[in-house]
Amino acid sequence: MKLIIAIVRDVDAGPVVEQLVTHGQRVTRVASTGGFLRRGHVTLLIGTEEQNVQPVIDILRDACSPPDPGYHRAVVFVVDAPHFEQV
């Protein structure tokens, strides 16, 4: 199991979440801020199997709108999640 932590602009969060859910991914959305100008961002937590990591990154790349010069579509961290449990 992998945990994908994706930080996207708040304007892109809706389309990204919609695409992820359409493709069968579960996602948790957390409001966040950061960066020099304190622009609005959303942190997405996506738990998925290892073989789905690249497809999720492709969805992020496709669903986010083109960035302003000097910015990125998203910042993505992929970490191991050796234990997963729903209680």
C-alpha cells in the first residue's frame, strides 16, 4: 500500500477529486495554505496499491490546469504505508 500526498491549487482540487473518484480511487481532501504568497492549496491524501501510483500521478498531471510561470501543477509525495486499517 502507498500513500500519495498531493498538494494542488484550490481551483484544481474539484476536478482532480472528481477524476480520482471516477477512476475508483479514494481520496481525502484537506484545506491547506503555503508558499510565498500564501495562495490557497488543498492537500489530497490518496491511499492506493503500488501499481496505481503512476495512474494517479497521470490523473493529477491531466486534471490540474496549467500553472503560472514559476509554479507547478502539483507537489506529490509517495510514501510506503505498511499498515492500513479502517475502524
